[in-house]
Amino acid sequence: MTTPQEENFMRKISAEEKIEPKDWMPDAYRKNLIRQISQHAHSEVIGMQPEGNWLTRAPSLRRKAILLSKIQDEAGHGLYLYSACETLGISRSEMIEQLQSGAAKYSSIFNYPTLTWADVGAIGWLVDGAAIVNQVSLQRTSYGPYSRGMIRICKEESFHQRQGYEAMLALAKGSEGQKAMAQDALNRFYWPALMMFGPHDSESAHSQKSMEWKIKRETNDDLRQKFVDQTVKQIEVLGLEHPDKNIKWNEERGHYDSSDLNWDEFWSVINGNGHCNRQRVEHHVAAHDEGEWVRDAITAYNEKKRAKNAQHAA
Amino acid sequence: MSDQIKQATQEYATRLGDDSVVLGHRISEWVSYGPFLEEDIAYGNVALDYIGRARMFYTYAAELADDGRDEDDFAYMRNDREYRNLLLMELPKGDFAYSQVRQLFADVYYTLMLPELLQSKDETLSAIAAKAIKETKYHLRRSRDWVLRLGDGTEESHQRAQKAVDQLWGYTHELFDMDETEQLLADAGIGVDVAGLRDRWLEMVSAILTEATLTVPEDSWAVRGGRIGYHTENLGHMLTEMQIVHRSHPGCKW
């Protein structure tokens, strides 16, 4: 039997009204959102590492500046998303604990290593590109703070994608060595980028309920298809070879047909066995632990200041 | 502009570009290693300001050199013996206290030096200073706050901050050295007479360190040589990393 609260909640969802932090919501809705938003926040934060790997080796000052500002944006996205998630009654430190213990996930794409400069371009173009397809759809998500965060984030992400594509274009139109680097990066990042949309709808644990609650607005497979379709032309413009030999326009469907993905690899990386899973989390833990004395210093300083002010007031 | 002045100005712009790129690079090494997310963002921001300055100084140096080189040739195609940055800028990032104390020393220096450069008869240098002054105002607010919090925080943070002050102090004297090139430009109203800034620098830094309950070191040692390319061992490693991709693909556009 549904309670009046539940009824009211579902009425808002059907009427496309946003759910706000103070509104009543089912526990499972809250939990589902915390899982999704914190995972998204952690992805932004962990995503700083594979790109940061090239900050000190960026091949021109202009590229170095662009990469710095992109990574900075990502850290900023992490902040908004942590804040959005905090409105659901979880603290940032709890979320960080969950990230570090492995209880919370982050996008599996960041467990792939960035081996050459071209990988920075490929990440901007393909990884941010795939993220945007997903995030554009999430601008209409039912939870107000998440939806508003997404609107803001989408604006910056489209700049990221453009800079990534432009960096790839410079390589693809450059020397033989640069072109080879671009092709190699495309070959390695294309498949994991497709996997960013998650498993097939039939295998996705959280999809059905998320769709019903309008947390998710489009299915994994539909979003993936959009990305496959938009990428074909982009690869052509670059003059690179498409990594999928089976890519073929299907007139009837109005979409490209493509190879099935290597889901064994997908699950293996999700389950912690990619090239960088351990390294990414350890990096985060190490930086966090090393920062402890700094955070302690702020607390101590603020306490001293408060005590001093109280003395003055007395 | 006489040839002599032009050449000196090119050298000067290169030096200031070197200071900026080297310090910017060191700061960028903090990204994803900060004590919390807000600091990752702040470090990225400050690094970006310095890389931006480097680009402006190098572009001007390239314009004066007029030999087909661009900003990247200055940054990526010179080796450590050709770099002319102050040694303070190239020291490894160390711990958080070390980086913040170095930043404080640099920020106070720029707080005094940039308004003088703003007065330069050279319009380009003056314009770069105008932009940099705004950035430095924010940088100093941040590094000053941090040094206060670390110095007057916990026993551990105090010790780390004091150690950083002591370890970095000997590299600050060089900031106020003048050589013939810089003297020529200072006399011509183009460059800054940094020798004249030392007393005010000492006064400002001492006030902040004292408020942070830290001890201002005695002037018992000084290391010099950045402006003649006599560096610490650190710069070579830094440039090796920074220049590897650029140099592996000669003549390429990025």
C-alpha cells in the first residue's frame, strides 16, 4: 500500500517537478542518488590523476595552461557534486572514506593508464565526450541540486571536449609520429569510452528503478548508441582509422551497427583489476594522509583564534 | 631602442619568463596531491597564473630576438645551463609547508617588484606587470594565510614551517642581486632595481613570520647563481621531464 507521502512523491516525479533536499523521498531513492552522485564526484576527483600525469610533460606552454585549467575545472565539478550529495545527508569525509575503502566506485575509465601525450587529447575528446552525452541527459534528472549541478558542469565539459578534439586534430594533422600517437590513443580509449555508459540495460542492476524515479532519463544502451553515432564522423575528420572494423551504417535503424564490447574486460576492471585501480586509490589515500597534519593545523589555528576572540569579548 | 638596450631587455624578459615557468611548473606538481580538494584547485589556479606570465615574457623575448623563435623555443629548447631563473623557484616542492613558505617569499617579492615594473618605460613589460599585480595580490593573501595557520597551528605544523623558513632563507638573497644587464635597464627606467627592495621585503616577511610565531633566521648563508645559469641539481631533472615530449618530436606543432 502506498502512503500519501509516496503518492505525493510519485506525483511530483510524473509532473516533472524537481525533488528538493527538504522534500520527503523514499529511502531507496535517497540511497540510489547518493550512490550515483558520489560516484560521479569521485570520478571527477580520481580523473585528475591520469591527466595530471601529463601536466609536467605537456609539449607546449599553451597546452600546459589548457590542461591546468581543465583539471582545475574537474576538481571544481568534484566540489559541486560533493556539495549536491551532502544535501542528501552524507558528509564529504564519509564519501571520501567510502572511496578509499572501495565501498564507493568511480568511473572505471580512469583505471586505464595514460601512456602518451595523445591520451590527454583522447580523454578530452572521447571520455569527456561520453560523459557529456550522459550528463546532458542528466540535466533533466529529478533531484534538483543534481540537475542544477549538471547544467553548470555541462557548459564546462563541452569546452573540455573541444580542447581534447582540437589537441587530437593537431596530432592527426602533424608528423607521422604524432599521427601514430593519436591513432594509438584512439585505439586504446575508444572501447573503454563506450563502456562508460555501463552494462547493457538487461544487465544493469540500478537502471530500472533509476528510470522509474527519473534519476536516469535515458538507458545505457540508448546513450551509448548516440555516442557511437556521433564519433564516426569525428574520426573521419581526423583522418584516423576507426577502431571498430564492424562499424556500419544501418539505414533501417537510422544508427550505426557496431561490434559487441569485451564485457569480461569491463567487469574485470570494474572489479579492481585494471592497470591502475590500485594506484589511483593509493594515490588518493597517500595525498589525503599526507595532508592530515595540514588539516590538523587549520583546526588548531582556528581554535586558538576563537579562544583569543572569546577572551577579548570577555 | 638601442641595440644594447634591446638585447638587455630580451635577456631580462627571458629571465622573468624563466622565473615564472619554473615556479609555475613546481606549483603544478601539487595538482591531485593537495591536503584537500580546494587546495588542488588553488594550486592549479596559481600555477596557471605563472604559466600565463611565462608565456607573455617569452613571447616578448622572442619578439625582441626576432630570429624565428617562439615562446615554446624559449621554454623547451634551452637546457638548464641556459636557464636564468632564480634558484628559489627551482627547488623541489617539498612538503606543504615548504611550498607555502617558498610561495610567501616569492609573493612578497612580486608584491614589491611588480609595481616598480608597472612604471617601466617599456610598455610591454609594464602591461605584463599590470596583469600580474592582480594575481599576486590573491597569491599573497593565500600564502600569508597559510604561513600563519601552519606557524601558529600544531606543534608539527610549526616545526615543519620553521624548517622550511630555515632551509629556504639562504636562497632569498639572490632575489635582490643586480648585475650589469639589470643595472643598465634600471638606469634606463626599463627594469626594476631589485636591490632597493630587500629592506621592505625583509620587513614584510619578518612581520608575517613573527605573527606566525616563527623565527626570522640570521643571515648566515646565501646561495647564488641562477642568473648566470649556475643552478642546483634540481633544475636539470625538472627540465628533462618538462621538455621530453616537445624535444622527442622536433619542429612539431601541438
